Amino acid sequence: MSVYAAPLRDMRFVIDDVVGLGRVSSLPGLDGTDSALVEQILAEAGKLAGGVLAPLNPVGDKQGSRLENGVVRTPDGFADAYRQFVEGGWNGAPFEEEWGGMGLPWLVATALQEMWQGANLAFGLCPLLTQAAIDALREVGTDEQKATYLPKLVTGEWTGTMNLTEPQAGTDLGAIRTRAEKADGGSYRLRGQKIFITYGDHDFTDNIIHLVLARSPDGIAGTKGLSLYIVPKFLVNPDGSLGVRNDAKPLSLEHKLGIHASPTCVMAYGENEGAVGYLVGEENRGIEYMFIMMNNARLAVGLQGLAVAERAYQQAVDFARTRVQSRALQGSAGAVSIIHHPDVRRMLLTMKAQIEAMRGLIYDVAAGTDIADRHPDAATRASAQTRVDLLIPVVKAWCTDAAIEICSTNVQVHGGMGFIEETGAAQHYRDARITPIYEGANGVQALDLVGRKVARDGGAAMQSFLADVDDTLSALAGADTPLAIIRDRLASGREALARASDWVVATMPTDPAAAASPSALFLKLFGLVAGGWLMARSALAAREALANGSDADIRYLETKLVTVRHYADHLLAQAPGLLAAIEAGGGTVMALDEDQF
């Protein structure tokens, strides 16, 4: 099992020079966030990630979490690692100081979360869900609810969960049967069962705050009859102390392909007197409120894809440098390490290029979230939110699909040893496999992209994105040969994406099945172009830094330019080829009868 070292240099480059820390540090409440502070924070976080969390990754995979006498026990060392995580204040990185947070931009907090997920994906799921719960309560909780729960959730003294799925209600949330009944004092009693609840129970903290989607007392059928409820593991007394145990408990843990250390619970609510719950916001608006959590989590899951891919890449490079096998094609008479072989180099550089494109895209969306939250101009906030909404399904699906490819390539680089558990390559592949499924399967993300984010507004949001790509193309005009090739590849990808978008806008109103059938291909095309756009911006930033005579980073910057060129030649070059398949629509997809499959 290889070690994990947070990619601090690339993180800082993307934050400072590609996305632009100045875009967010000038926003109200973030003016103290300068490059020196960010560098210090990232370095300290890297120590915790590499020194504490990463060594527990194989431990968690082997031991898993277990349910004993109604209580979940996490693997050896996990509870202590969480204690250190909380003591460092890391859980509250992007949240307001009034609730015990650090008050950092989402841009910086996203880099921190990449470290937690890259070091130990199963561990990182716990703060990921807590973060989503905090977001929902910050936006729609009452003042009393915020005062009761946010200080403990922000610091990480308590954790949060998201409860949607039921045995009969997966993607179709309108089929939810968990019900809420009105009780005394404005509370409710919930009865029902939820499945796939990440960290539904654990031994990290003394309380867990479940946010549960349930049918309102008078709720109509479908999603319009659902409300959101706070259901604490232990009720909270008026003075903030813990009261009696609520009627909510884990029934069992799922036995999973990967992320073994993360307890995935079947949760029972109200088997006895009923689980005490408190309404969040207004009745029958639960889906709307839950989407606050889900959008936060979808960005975070896309980030998980990036993080586990980075971990797999580091392992592949380490193995390729040390594994001696066969002679080089030229320049050596004896056996060499496999990193000298062209196909291994192709695999490694393709992994590296995809990862850096993913990082650029995710960090750019995180900066957009900061602008949407904090910019003083309402129109600017709205424009930033529209861009974030457009790109969230791309981040979630494209980055997690890419993660599967990268983790699979890691196994391939290892050869036969990659198929053997003791190397650790298989764990990354198994852990990554859930990411295209949870928080909305990637096919659902693709449908959301073509239906809600592209067709619904007649392609306006996409046109705004393409205009920004055009600005980058203009900046590349007249560039020397390497950047000119990048410009040409990006221009071809941009044209393919524009034509595909026009086709979606024209087709969706009259033949939605035809427009939906190639939606996954459309999302892949968008991801390749969006990644290429960020890589082109990286190339411009690297060239400018070299021109300014940055001596300490010459090797890094030169490497960046080669990596961007590889992305353009080996990944972005694929984009135009997807157009024909998209424009073919669903002719074959919908042609067969059920019994013909």
C-alpha cells in the first residue's frame, strides 16, 4: 500500500493562478484569505491527511464497521482520527465563525476535502454528509434550530446524515412511505424505514442529527407531499444537554463492494412510540430543502472521484518507478523500471491529465459557489448560481466516471499484482465504484443536464459557458505551436458541444426520449470540453509564470504545459467524435421490445 501525499503544489496553482483566489478573497467576509494563509492551511491539512487518515485506509478496508448490540463500531483508529480531525477545527472550514467555523471560502474548503477523501474515502464520507446537513439548516432552519444544532454540527462534535432512500423508493422519491404524524408541542412522530444511510450510526460522537424526508401528515401522493424533519439520535434538552434516546436505530449494516469502513445503515424510525422529529421549513417543501443537501453532496461526490483518482495515480507512479520489467525499447541493454515503457507512460500521463482537468473544474465550481453566496450584486450572484447549477451534474458524473477509469488504469499499471488485494490497488477501484451511483446515479445527472440545465432555458446557460470558452480561445490566439494545438483542440470541442446543445434544445420539446437517450454521451462531451477549458487556462497561467521568470517552479510549470498538451491530444481530441452519436438520438436505444434484450 503506497503512501498518500496531498498534491499541494497543484492545489495552490489551481487556486491562485487558474481559478484565481482573488475572485473570492475580495468577497464580503473573506477578505482575510490570502495566498500565504491558504498555503499554511493546506500544508497543515496535508499532515493530517497523509500522516493520520491515509494509514487507516487499508485498516478500514480489512476490518470494516460492525453492528454490535445495536451500536455501530468503526475500525481501529477511526474514532481517534475523527477526534483529531475535530480538534483541528477542520470540520467547520467553510462555515461562519459565529457557529464555530473557520469562515474559509468553499474554494479552499474544497481543497481540504480533497485531502480527506483522497487519504481515506470511507472516513471522508462522515464530514461530507455533516457538511450537507449544515448547509440545509443554515438556509431553511429556524433560529432556534440553528442555535440548537449548528454549533455542534459545525465543529463536528455531532454529525449529520441524509435520509431519502427506502426499499421501494430509490430514484423515485415520490414513492416514499415514511410518515410523520403531528404530536404535542409542535413536534412530530416519524415511522418508517430508510436504507443506504451513510454513517447512520457510529462511535465518533455522542449524538447524530438525522435529516429525514417523510410524508407530511396530510401530504398528497408523490414528491409534493414530502417534508423534511430533524430527528436526533438523542433528544436535546433546552439547556443543550442530551436527553433520552430517540426511537431511531440501525437495524443492520450493508455488506458492500467497497468503502467498508463507512457504516451504511438500514435505519428504523418509530418502531415503538415513534421517532421524535422537528419540521424543517414549511410542510410539503421537503424535496426543495433536500436538494440543498443533495447539490452540496453532488459537488462533494464529484470531488471524491477526483480524490480517489489522485490516490490511485500516486500509487501507480510509485509502482511504475520501482517495478523492474523488460528492456527499454531504446537506450538500455538491461531491464528497466516499467515507467520507461511507452504504454505505461501513456497510462500515467493520461491519468495525470484527467485528474488535473477534474481539479480545475471542481475548484472553479467551488469558487462559483462562493460568488453565488457572497457577492454584493444580486445579478452577479444569480449568474454565478446558474453556472454552478449547470456544472454540478457534470462535476458529479464526469469526474466519477473518470475516477473508475483511472482506478482501473492503476490496476492495469500494476499488472497481475493489481489484481491482488495486498497491493491496495483493488481497494481504490472498489471504493470508487459507488461514486457514480450515490447522490443521484450518473444517468440521472445526465438527464438533469439535458432536460433541466440545457433545454429548459433554451440553452441560455450553455451559451454563457461557451462565451467564456471563447474568451479563453481569444487569449490563446497567436500562441506558439504547443498552445496553438491546445487552442485548436479546444475550438473543435467547443464547436461540437455547441452543435450538440442546439440539437438537445431543438429535440427535447418534441421527442424527449430521443434527446434523453444520448444524454450520458452529451455529459461526457461537456465534461471533456469543460476540462479542456480549465486545462487551457492552466496552460495560459503556466506560460505567464514562466515568462515572469518564476525560477523555483520551472520544472512544475514545464510539466504542466506537457500535461495540458497530452489532455488536448488524448482526451479533448475525443470530443468531436461524440457528436455523431448524440445527434443519432435514440433510434436504436428505444427500438427493441422488452423481450428482445
